[in-house]
Amino acid sequence: MTVAALSVRGLNKRFGSLHALKDVSLEVAQGEFFALLGPNGAGKTTLISILAGLTRADAGEARIMGHCVQRDYRQARRLLGVVPQELAFDPFLTVRETLQIQSGYFGLRHNHVWIDEILEQLGLQDKANSNMRALSGGMKRRVLVAQALVHKPPVIILDEPTAGVDVELRQSLWQFIRQLNRDGHTIILTTHYLEEAESLCERIAMLKLGQIVALDRTSNLLRSGGELHLEIRLDRAEVPVALQARARILGERRFGLHLASAADIEPVLAAVREAGARIEDISLRHPDLEDIFVQIMERT
Amino acid sequence: MSGFPTLLYKELLRFWRVWFQTVVAPIITAMLYLLIFSHALANHVQVYPGISYVSFLVPGLVMMSLLQNAFANSSSSLIQSKITGNIVFVLLPPISWFEFYLAYLCGSVFRGVMVGAGVWLGTLAFAPPQLSHPLWSLVFALLGGGLLGTLGIIAGIWSEKFDQLAAFQNFIIMPLTFLSGVFYSIHSLPSFWFAVSRFNPVFYLIDGFRYGFFGASDVSPILSLLVAGTCFVALSAVCLLMLQRGYKLRH
């Protein structure tokens, strides 16, 4: 049996009166693209910090590729790359020095070929000899990603890597991360951009107040949303009387309805016709991850 | 392969990148002390027979600069890393707490000895070179750098902001180094301050270091070695325990 890329069992962590993690257990298989979602304060960063050895759990166990992050920390850390959320850098170093030094911390002192490759892949080759202070926020974020990859870890955790990053970088970053995943790296991602998680991740765990409230394949979670969303813009402000009880006002002359299936569209159109209104715009869509996320967070 | 050599290299690179501030400036400060004190007191004070006051000052100033810079190196490196958040890059890799200690310690000793050597070379313009027992001086230089470097690691880990580190520096390090016989022999002090000075480990470092220069000291160099060595071992034990437990570094 292949060992899990990441495995946590019964993880608990308190910060004073705050119970940041409550009995969290989950496993991520090797090669998975996995998302860890939750509102601010849900415990995502605490969980990542425990996996990275930056925080010690009060109870429970965390393993990276079968190696306990406490007892066998050297091996566990060698197998893990973490892109931290905070934009930190060493102001004394250039980009290349930053990567060479980070590589050396892992005992890799002749790593130039790989460093050149990640510089190129992340579009940093022009900035290789620039001081870290001279870089824009987006460029600094790229260096953080490069630092996490410098020792070629099989498991990579990205803690909100696209926060405050422009669209171009976001796209090139995901292209690169997807390639790493195709090459066999396990990717664990936290993000507030749920459409990123929906399009990239095979499985998703949702955390709320330190507990896992949903853990499933992305496709299953999307199916669990059930209802279709119908949005209509009319030529008038009033919602037809027959629909008023179910309609949600979305804006001026715009309202939305939840439908069990596409067959329920016709009675809605009939109600509009009966009210003598004219439809100016109409759209029907399946629930996205954001809808599911809101539903789960409200329900739990 | 270990991350220790790289962490040490980074520590050396860090202070060398700002060499004017970290190496040249303290040498100039020590030269000013020598200039002023020797001008004001040279004709009034003679501590050891046959040794001019300027010559007497040299080992004290060398050691004081060495100690202050050893402390400054590890403490400022750690507090800056903690405040800017880049300490995470050292905490994520598989670097053991002992390697961590050793790298910051060696970085501090290196800078301390470098500044001390620079001060000594500078003093050659004012006093003839005198090193009757160089090995004793070397031992106390390394031990002093190690002791204050370790204290710097402890202060850097303990402090959460620059204010706290400044308080540590102003209320502990400065009095310890200034009231340790850099500018005088403790035998010239009133009995109360003489007794107080004997509880100051920095006094033993300077006195032992000075023995290496003149073959004369206030107390036996063996006693100085024992006291300074014991303090170094005790502080190292405290520091290693803090690192092993992740005190203020890992939650």
C-alpha cells in the first residue's frame, strides 16, 4: 500500500482559550491536488503550521509521506515545501542568493540547474540578481513559491499563494503548479478564490472553527448543491406575484430562483407571461463551489 | 547533508553586507575611547608597574568591542528575522536546534573577533604591540565571543520588539561591559564595588584577556577561565533548552 502524502489524526491545538483545531483527521494521497478551504480563523494556517513544524500540536499526530513531523522532523521537512501566507524576505539578499541559501538549508549546495529552471518557470530570470527589496509584491510572492520548491519536495503546501497577485501571475503560477502536479507532486492549497480550488483540486476539505465540516471529491461537493440557479431580468421592478415567495431580489429588476431541475423553468416563464412582463435577460447555472461553500458554512 | 554551513554563511554574509556599520564603525568608536581616555588619564593613572595606561587600555577596549559586537550580531539578526518574518525560512528546513545554535554562535564569534582584531590593529598606532601569552588571549577572545554571542541568541529569541532588545542591551550588556575593568583595575575600586565586580563574568573575560597581553592580571587567569567557562556552559544550556523547546520560535 502506498503511504499517504499527508496524514493527520486527532489533531488538537489551543491558543489560550481559542480552540484552533478540534480533533482534525484527514489523509491526502500521493499525487492529489487538494484544497483546504474555510473562512478566516477556521484553522487552515494552524494546520499548515503544524505540518510544517512551526507549531506543535497539543494532541494528535501529523505525518508527511509517513514521517512524523515531530519525531522524524528532518525527513518530514525534507519532503515538504511550504509557501507561507506572509510576504517575508531577507533584505540583504538577491533573488538568486535567496534560492541558493534556501537550498543550502536543505543540504543542497550544488543546485544551480534546478534553481535556474524554477527561476525560468516562475518568470524570475530577469530578476535573479536583483535585491529582494527591489521586487514588487507579486515578484516577491513568486520568490516565496520558488523557495518552497528549491529542494524538489514531493509534497507542496501553498497557503493562499495568489493573495494580492495579478491575473497574469495567477495564471502562470497555476500553470506551473499544475505541471508539478502532473509530474507527481502532491499539492495542498488554501485559497479564498474558490473558483481556483474548483478548477484545480480533485478533493476539498472545508474547515470551520477548527473542525472539518466537509471532506469530499470536488465533483461530489458540486453535485451536493442540488438546485439550479435561475436569474431573470425583467422590464419592470415588480416580481410576478406567483413567484414572490420564492424569488430573491438580486438588483434593480433582477431576481433569482432555485430550481430542482430544468423542467421547472417552464412554470416560471408562464408566471412571467401571466404577469404581462417581458424578460430582458435570463441565465441558468449549476451551483458553483462558492454556493456550496456558503451552504455548508451556513448549515454547520 | 546539513544546513549548518549555509546558515553560518548567511549569518556572515548578513553582517558583511553592511561591513561599514558592523565592523568599521565599532572600530572607530573604540579608537575614540582610546584617544580620549589616554589623553585625559595617561599622566595620572598607572595600573600595573611598567605598563603605560594606554597599553593597559588596549586589551580592555579590544575585548569590550569584541563582546558588544558578538552580542549585537546574533541578537540583531534574530530580532530582525522575527520582526520581518523571514525567520520562517530557517524554521522550515531540517535544521536541528543544535545546528541553529552553532551557526548563530559561530557568526557572532566571527564578527566579535573580527572587530576585536580591527581594534587591536588600530591601537598599534598608539601603543607598541604586547602579547606575552597570546594563547590565553585567544582562548578568552573565543570564550568571550561565545558567551556574549549566546546571550545575544537568548535576547534575540526572548525579545518581541526592538525596544525589548534595546533594554537588554542598555541595562544588561552595557553595564556588564563598562563596569568590568576595561578602563581601570578593580583593585582601585571601593570595597563594595570591588565585591560587586567579582560577580561580573565580563570582568573575568577582560582580566583573563589582559593577562595574555601583559602576563599580569587582577585575578588568576585559571580562575577567570573557570568562571567564564562555567558561565558559557550554563548560558549555552539555557539557550539550547529554549531552542529545543521552540521557545518563542515555534508555537
